[in-house]
Amino acid sequence: MKSKIKNQESLILESNKENFSYKPDADNSFTRRKFLGSVGLGVVALGLQQIGCKESGKTPLTIQGLDNVSEKPDSSRVWVPVSDRKIRVGLVGYGVCKFSAAFGFQNHPNVEVVAVSDLIPERCAELARVTRCKKTYPSLEELIKDKTIDAVMISTDAPSHARHCIEALKHGKHVAVNVPAVFGSLEDADKVYEAVKKSGLKYMMFETSCFHEDLYAMRQIYNSGGLGKLIYSEGEYYHYGCEEIDSYKGWRIGMPPQWYPTHSNAYYVGVTDGSFTEVSCLGMPSTRIKLQPENNQYKNPFGTEVALFRTSEGGMSRMTVSWDTPGDGGEKGRIRGQKGSFYGKFEGLEKNLLNLNRPPLPSGVEVGGHGGSHGRLMDEFVTAILLDRKPLVNIAVALNMTVGSIVAHKSALKDGELMKIPQYTF
């Protein structure tokens, strides 16, 4: 499943000869065990700071992680175009986070934004304005019929991600999609997987943690052999607000924490391209009124869920997602391997490390929010299409980063029962 990468300048320069396999677990359960205590997470580079609450008790207008970051250019590394081709892109969804425009497709020299869409006409018009696009459609279903479009960026509500990706692939479009790949459904995971396999098109989930400065460095060191097998890894995603963020049909309010897991799970899967094989998870009820099971559409009882995973390397990984912890927050992680560890910096046996700086971007493309990941995710997707290679967060990585936590929530509902996790390869 995983290819060792020796070239620092390339994220995944593998051929596009996809070999798919999928091994489901019969009943998704295993012997019952009690969840073991977890350890605290230390100081990590680039943990995003948690937004504070206003005195009025209202949620601040700024949403966690969306602020663009300042980054000093690395003069030793210059972006070099790989093609003069322009990919014709359609952008779908301009809701609370305005993600369709946030990744900077409209500023990339190899991209032409040819159409945009949002269900709300005013938002659709604004998306067209900020991306300098003249053509609009009232829905994704209409936009993907446009035969001039090569690829779509899907920034719709999370419960619709799987359905929208499948429809776009059926219409011959490469797909970029915001997290998570699927929303609480193992059946949807299988459907998206099969749709990508059948289409032969590029699929990439835009997991922002993968281009955090620390995780990118972890990945480069791991792929060069500087960490060895990972014995232990941790990831945390703390997202607290005085009031819940409303979105399309209120999908964010009361959702199980482990249904939105990729910001934390990336601190293993995004480092190694590995997977989680089994999980025991415990949850803690929320004290917030809107998060009570009788008040949310998911009947979810938990505001915090802590999962202990067994990894495909045989190691252990503790991943936490919480809506209930004010104070320092964001997306952060740390890892320990047989040959070294990364706790804000690398310490290990290997002394001659690679250049760990993140890839450069074309002039005019901002690094963007979520720790400077936005522009780089977009450029990685575009480059994968131009070079006809696998994108960084391909379908197997995206699903392995997502489905383990769907099973984790099932485990939490059964007081930590150890459960097996479906595996995806690409």
C-alpha cells in the first residue's frame, strides 16, 4: 500500500497504475476490552490557537483555523511548473467556511475556474465574484453536466460529500472534496471507493493537517527511514465555541466527534499512509444543551470521544476529538518511532535530515489558512492531475483516515468494545 519516497521534492511520484483491494470485517466487532488510560499531549509546533468567546456569550465571527498565516518564503526552493496546460475547474459550495474560494484555485496558473455553484443565489453570485468566474449553476447536479469542466472542488455539507463525489465521478470529473470523505456511514465509504475505482479519475480529500509544518516534516522523515516503524502516535482536534456553528440543515450541531476525525487521525495515517485495524473508544457526555442527545438530530450522547487504535504497523495510536474543552485547541499531534520521535521537533538516531520545508507555491497563490495548508492542498491536487499520478490524500488514505473513527463511535456507544476496522488500499 505504501511506497517509500526518497525524493524530498516529490510527495508521491508513483505511477497511476491503481491496484485496489478491500477487506471488510464480517460483523465489525471483536472481544470486549476496557479502554486503557491515555496520556497527555505535549507542546507541538503549529497547533492552531483556540478562539475565545466574547463577553456576550456569542460565537466569534472568526472560525477556527481559517485565518491566513504569514510565512517567510524559502529562497532555496522555487515553484516550477510541470505543464502549460490549464485544468478547467468547477467550484461547488460557499457556505459558512467559504472553502471553494479559500484554497485559491482561481489564482493558480494551471487552473481556469469555469463555473461555480451554491444552492443559495446570493452566495453563488458572491462566489462567482471572488473567483472571477462568469458562469454559475444553481446546484452541483447542474454544474457537473457541463462537459467543459475537468475537475470539481466540492465544499458542500459533510453529509452530502459521498453522494456529491459519486455523482461528479459518474460525470467524468476529477474530484477534490473537503473533509470528511464520508459522514458516519461505512456503506457510503464502500460506494465512494468503488466509484473512484471504476472511474479511473483523481480523487483527493483536502485534509489540512497533512500540510501543517510539523506533520509534513514527520512524513518526510518517516519516508526517508528516520523514524522506523511508529510505536505510538497521538492526534487531537479540539474545536470549542460558545455556541455551535450553524450550517446547512444544522449538520454540525451535535454530530459525534469521531465523525469529524481526519484533522487528528492524519497524525498517523497522513504520516505513514497506513491505517487503523481495530479500535476501542470511550466518550464523555456534553454539558451543553444543544449537544444533548434529545436535542440533536444524531441522538449522539458525546461531546468528547477518545479512541485507542491498533495501527497497521502493529503500534498504537490515541486520537481525540472534542467540542467541549475551552482553552488551547486546534489540530496537533506527536509521534514516537523505533528510531526517533517528533514532539515539535525531530529527535533520533538519524542526523542528516532532508530539507523539511514545505513545497513552494506559484506566485499569487497564498498558503492560506489551517496552518498554511490551503494553497498547498490545491496545488497538490492540480499537480496530480497534470502529472497523472496519485494525489497525496488519495481515496485509500482518505477512507483509512475516516472509517476507523466511524467504527470508534460505534465502540463508544458500546462502552469501549474492541472492534475491527475495514481496510482500504490503493
